[in-house]
Amino acid sequence: KAGVTQTPRYLIKTRGQQVTLSCSPISGHRSVSWYQQTPGQGLQFLFEYFSETQRNKGNFPGRFSGRQFSNSRSEMNVSTLELGDSALYLCASSFRGPVPRYNEQFFGPGTRLTVL
Amino acid sequence: AQSVTQLDSQVPVFEEAPVELRCNYSSSVSVYLFWYVQYPNQGLQLLLKYLSGSTLVKVINGFEAEFNKSQTSFHLRKPSVHISDTAEYFCAVNPNFNKFYFGSGTKLNVKP
């Protein structure tokens, strides 16, 4: 089974631009969660999508948004980029269900975003 | 509210020595507990998990963790570390099938 894939792996943008990152979950997984990882703040939860609906949201400004398609692929968008948005953005997928093992998260390799 | 605390941001240790990475959590509901490992320039990989049953969880590469409900802890241990264990380790809780909460991470640096 193919793992979680994220594209692109690396991205360089300038302040004020916007960016879209993509995540393809493991086949059959219906939930996609996004995290921002920085040296100073660690791993911070952005949001989770399940069945094309945002189910959970972290404490990030409205510049950060996402969506999920019918095939469970997800995109996140950051508008009006700031220097502080430079980070590794990780996506994780899970089946999501009432049984604990269904909620194990599998992570992709991440997209390294650098804002200049 | 849920939270995860990893008290040690960095742990230096010599090869073949034992190591313990500490993780404490707070939660008002039942939780499921995980340890993830992250190697440089990679995503997180699941190391081990506690969902139910025996409170001592062991995996094939020698790592183990024990769920202690009274102390709300899930410390990760290995009796003898290897250079290749150098990585960052994250503890996470998943209360009641809701979102995951991650600790701030512990960088394990194994020296020869």
C-alpha cells in the first residue's frame, strides 16, 4: 500500500504570496490532518478534514485554510505569506472510526516551505 | 483540556547505554497513547502505541513504553541504544477518537 504523499516537497515563496500544498492519503483513509512544525513551536495542529468537511481546527489565523476532495485528497492554502510561516507542513491520514486502531495517524514526508 | 508534556527537550546518551524519554499527559477522558519518531528531513513514523490491554508495550527494535494511568505517564525506554536511534521522538495522545495532541518533542543524541 502506498503511503501518504505530499507535494511539493520543497517550496520557496516571498512575503505576501499565497501557496497551496497537496496531500494524498493512504488508499481507504478518509481523514486528513495538517500540522505545522517549527523549531520554536514544535508540532502544531492546523485542521482535520473528514468526508470533505472540516472536523477539527487549531488556533491559526484565517489565512490558513484547507479543503478535502471526494477522493479524500486534501489541499491546504496559506494566503498573504509571512516570514513566520516558514515551516515543515505535515499531513497525516487515518481511517477514522469508532475503533481505536482506526484512528492511528500515518504521516507524509512533509512540505518544507521557506518564506523570504 | 488535553495536553502532553515532554520534559526533556534533548537527551544525550552514549551508545549501548539505556535511555528513558519521559512523557506525561493530562486528560479528563480515556486516551490512546503513541510514540512517533522523526528522522532528519522526514515525516513522523509510528514507533509504538497503547490502545488497550497490557500496559507495557514493546516493539521489535527494542523500544518499550509503559502506560501508567495513576501517574498519567507513557515513558519510552530502550535498554541499549544505537547510533541509528538518533532522532526526535514525539509523544502523542488521542482522547476519545478526537484530534491528536503532540508533545514538544525530545531530541535523542546517541554518541559513539
